[in-house]
Amino acid sequence: MTRDAFAPLLILMAGFAVLYGTALNHDTSWYLISTAWWLDGVEIYDKLLELNPPWAFYLAVPPVWVAETFGFSSTTAFQVYTLLITAVSLVLSNHLLGRDATIPPLTRRIFVALAALALVLLPLKDFGEREHLFAIFFLPYVVLSMTNAEPSRRQRGWVSLWATCGIALKHYFVVLPLLVLLWQMASDRSLRRLLRIEVVLPSLLLVGYVITSWLLHPAYFDKVIPLTIAVYGTSTQPFGPVLQVALPVLAVLLLGLGLARLIRPTRASDTVLLLTATGGFVAFFVQSKGWSYHLVPALSYTMLALGWIGLGLARARDNRLIGIVTLIAVAAMLVPALRHGPYQNGFYQQAETYFTCPRGERTMQVYSSAVSTGFPLANYAEATPANRAPTLWIFPGAVYNLHHATTPEARAKYNAILDFARTEVVNDFLRVRPQIVVVDTADSKLYFKEAPFDYLDHFTQVPAYAEAWNAYEKVGEIAHFAIYRRPGC
């Protein structure tokens, strides 16, 4: 037991040491603040304009509640929480692998250690993102599909429940277990696997999740989804740039595939890992953003596939050199992550210097289509954001579509959406009267696709806003962001 725990525990401790005192990524930083609002009674989707499904809020409740109750940093609480979830997945995976008599103890320990590296250090800069959390929750389910042993129905049920906690974060994640299931049914030449608890339980839970979400959060279906469909398309990128982001990891996956073909007889565990990594790439490409954190499941499971297959080839050929080379190749995958380190965002540290009020009494509003402008600035500065949204995500698509509208109906539709979005921002501004306002003044703003737009011109068309805005003075610039401040706190 001590041998099994030594390397993973060391990696978890190293992860905490590297992460402690650093900021979390902008998305997770937003969830920490917005979940605290929700716990204080602000309804998500009705008052909080978040475009993603609600499960991420529910998952964020434990660390946010602990931080609020005991006065801890919510960032540190979330980091510890994520590492604890990782530890649970590693323990479950080690237990499942240990039941398979065909897997030598040393191979099992190395694989679990590699899993710890893939889930703790490899995604350092995207630590706590939904893709990262999914990769963590999903690991025991992958191991369950890899092993020759047959755990009890109860154990398979718990593993399936744990995996569903990750799958529910985004509908794209369904593709990973689905690819493995389709391959298993094709190999079995039977549909009987559809009746197994590891298929039935997640399916029922996900359907129940959708129904429960509709009952508890109707505004998500009535307001947010229609808005998302209407305006969110401008954040996607052409296939070429998205492919360029994934190419280095795809090359590693192809290397793993090539090594797997050298092992005879073919091992089901190799195929499971390769299909899981492939599913990660499918989810990455379908989202069409090219953002690094979307690649985390593909990256983590590609690393695991390469390590597992390389070790298997070393055993099959009775050649330790192959195993050593495999471990070196896996270590090389870690180099970019370790060189980059945890999440970095130079903007929030510069912007924090413009606050003059004491921490805890600070307020701010950000006019930008990038989440990274407002978060983790709000967390780092201990400032209350006026916007009850992660970013002004409605504006780019509405402005772009209005700019290219060719019919009166289309123009009326997008003008109405812009009016709604402006009303939300102006109401937030008048409710909080933020001390600091950060404004994106770039001629070509992110996701607007060259469509011209000026936030201040748009908002000052509202008389109440224009009058209140007279109290603000421009006090600085950071790149293309202008910083405005009013007197007092």
C-alpha cells in the first residue's frame, strides 16, 4: 500500500507546492465569485448570465462554501479540492488495476504515477478548468474499460457515478465513453453492453440532469440557450488554426498508435486508451475554438496511452530500454507545462494597482469580450465585479450579425438583443457604481470579427448612464484597455 501511494502522493504534494499562491485560470476564477453570489441568493441564469450548463456551479459549491465559512482563500480551497478529487480517482484506478492479475504491480504503479503527472502537472496552466475536471473524474471509468478483471456491479456503479460527475460538465464529453462503447460492441458483435450498469447508469443520470436543470433553472433554457444560439458563433475559429494547436499532441498519439501495432496479440487496454485520447481530440475540434484548455483531455490521455503502450511493448519484447525511452518521451511531454508553470495573466497584476480603496471594499466593471480581462483580476484585487456575467459575451455576435444583417427582421432581432445586453450592463453599473471601469478600446475587438463597436458610445446613449459616467476620469492604459476611476470607494 505504501509503495502504491508513494509516487502519486509525492506528485500531488508537488502540484500543491507549485500552485500555492498562484492565480487560477479566468474561467475558474469567475466560477468562484459567481458561485459565492449564488450561495448568497443570486439566481444563476436569471440574474447571472452564464452560458454554460449548471453542473460547474454545483461542483464549485464545496470549496466556495468552505472558503466562505472558514475565511480561506477560495482559490486555495479550489486547488486543494481539485487535488483531493484527483487523489480519489487515482485510488479508484489503482484498486481497479490491482484486481487484474495480468498487470504486474510495477506496471500498475508506474501507470498510476503517470496518471498523477497527467492530471496534476501536465495541465498546470489550465488547472481547474472544466476539461481538466472531466479528465480527472473520467480516469477510473477508462481504467474499468481497460482491465480484464470484472469488478462487482456495485463497484462499476460507483465508478460510473464518479465519471458522470465529469461528463455532465459539457455535452461534448459524451463522445469519449461513446467511442469506447461503440468499439466494444463492434468487438463483441453484440448490443448486450448497452444493458451494463456502466452504460445504463450514466445515461439515466445525464437524462435526469437535463430534466432537473430544466426544472430548477428554467431561465437557462428560456433565455440563455436562445441567446447563445443567436450570438455565440463568432468565437469559433477556422479549422486550420485549431488544427495547428493540436498537431504536436496528435503526433504523439500517432506514435502511440504505431507502438501499439508492434504488440502481439493486440491488447484491448491499448485500444481503450487510444480511443479515449481520440475522443478528446474530437471534443476539441468540435468546439472549434483552439483554446489550450479544450485540449486537456486529449493531452492527458495521449500521455497515458503512450506510457501504457510503451511499457507494454517493453514487456512484450523483454526490453527495458524500450520502457526507459517511453518514460523519457512521457517526461518530454511535461517539459512545456513545467516551463510555463501555473496560469499566467500579466493584465490583472497591472490593473490591480489602479485601485485606491482597501481590499474588500473595491468594486469594478469590465467592458470586454475576454473573460481574462475581469478574472482573475476580481479575485486577486478582492474586488466585487459589477457585471453578473463572466464577460460581455453577447455583444460580439450581436454586433457582427447586425453589421451583416440584410433584412429588417434580422436587424430588429439583433438590435433587440443589443438593447437587452446594454440594459443588463447599465443596470449593473448603476447598481454598483464601480470604483474602477476597464474598457476595451481596440479598433478590432476580440470575437467582433472586425465589426466596429465602441462600448462607451453605446452605453452613454442611456441618459442615466451618461450622467453617472461624468464622475469618471481616465487614469491610465494597459495595452488597448483604458482604465477609468471615480472618486471615493
